[in-house]
Amino acid sequence: MKVLECKKLMKVYDSYKGVEAVKALNNISFQVEEGEFVGIMGPSGSGKTTLLNILSGIDNATSGEVFINTINIIKMKRDKLALFRRRNIGFVFQEFNLLDSLNVRENIGFPLAVDKIKPNIIDDKVKELLDFLDIMNIEKSYPYNISGGQKQRVAVARALASDPKIIFADEPTGNLDSKSSMNIMRIFKKINDEKKATIVMVTHDPFAASFCKRIIFIKDGAIRLEINSDGDRKKFFDKVIESQGVIGGEQ
Ligand SMILES: Nc1ncnc2c1ncn2[C@@H]1O[C@H](COP(=O)(O)OP(=O)(O)O)[C@@H](O)[C@H]1O
Ligand SMILES: [Mg+2]
């Protein structure tokens, strides 16, 4: 089943204060099937963040269409989109974006609390996720008292809380050391393997990308290349490096 489809996406950032208009996305179309783990790579400024923000309904496209589970989110009204996003989309950010005034438990349950889910149901879900991500020991801690790697695991748990149809991640290892990056990528792989979650991840890190099953390379806002893994991560890592060379530009 198709979980995500985008058609002819265009994004132009209008000119302002003498800065020229930027065509950030130029006719992007692709599909993601249920259970896929797709990477999006490309040089700095190629449009990766713009693309992810439009696919997840954070930003508006200039033109084109985005379907999540066959529902066109481009035409959705603001309130309905907010609700749709909360129930169907999980998002993991480079900067974690946890709420400092809430502890780990409360951060993970936050999207469900906003959705007015019953407290005992939230408790069960949070407990399951604390266990799944092996962070039971920090459930009462606050974001400022835990490491970057732990923060990102909490953010992943929060993204999973509503059992989303699709998880988007923008440079999830961008603020992590190599050991924590390895940890987070193993978690993404586990979510994909065991929960059959569909994941779309932007990264410029070939190591993180090597965990994906498919990678779409973009440059100057357009798709330039697509590669598939045969399941051998080390071999795919080499293929990613080679493809980056083909695409060129500052990563
Ligand atoms: N809010 C914005 N206003 C104007 N231009 C922007 C804005 N966000 C991004 N851009 C421009 O759009 C292009 C793509 O940016 P971005 O999607 O952030 O790329 P990436 O994530 O691949 O580094 C760049 O040229 C960038 O300068
Ligand atoms: Mg970016």
C-alpha cells in the first residue's frame, strides 16, 4: 500500500528585502510504500528540509500535491491538518524539540494528551514506549538533565506515541556523537523491522543513510538519482559514498 505520494512539487521562496526569489523544489514526484525506510540526501541547500516540511504539512508547497494514505493534505484546512498530522505523522527533529517544562514521561505522552486521550491509555502507551526504547530509567528526568542521545530516544518515543502511518526525520543524528548516532539508527531500523513503521529520513551522513533501504538524491530541488540496498549495510554505505561523488556539491 502507498503511504506517501507527492506529485510535481514546486516551492518558490519569494524575494524579500532585495534577496532574490529561490526555487527550492523543482517538480519533485515520488512514492513511498508501507514499511519502506527511505533516505533523502543531497548537498547543503538542495531542498531536503523544504521537501520534508512540505511532505509533513509543516510548510506549504507553491504547487503540486501530497497524499498521505491517499488523503490529499495540500487541500486541507489548517485545523483539520493539525489534527491529521497529530494522528498520522510522527516527526523527529535534529534539535530534539522536547518541552523543557515536562519530564520524559510527559514529553512522550504529550501528543496524546493534546488529543484528549484517556490518562490510563496514555500511561500504558508511554510505558510500552519507555520499554521499547530502553529509557525506563530516565522516565522522571527532565530534558536538561539527560544526554543528547537520550533526548533523541525520547523524541523518537514521542513520534511513535500516536502509532503514526509515517515517521519523518530531519537529520536525526545531526547533533549526536558517533556512538549515539549508531544507537539512534539501530532504533530506527528496529522500528522499521519490528513495528513495520514507514520512515522518511533526511540526512547528509552516509553512515546514517546506510541503514535505509532506498535513498533518493536531490540537487537544486530536483531528484537526480535513486539507489536501493540489497540488505548488506556495509556495501550500501560504499554505494552511498560513491553516489555522493556522482551528485557532487558540498554535503
Ligand atoms: N524560509 C526561507 N526563505 C527563503 N529561502 C529559503 C528558506 N528556507 C530555505 N530557503 C532556501 O531554499 C533552498 C533549500 O533550502 P533547504 O530546504 O533548507 O535545503 P537543505 O535542507 O537541503 O540544506 C536554499 O537555497 C535555501 O537558502
Ligand atoms: Mg536541511
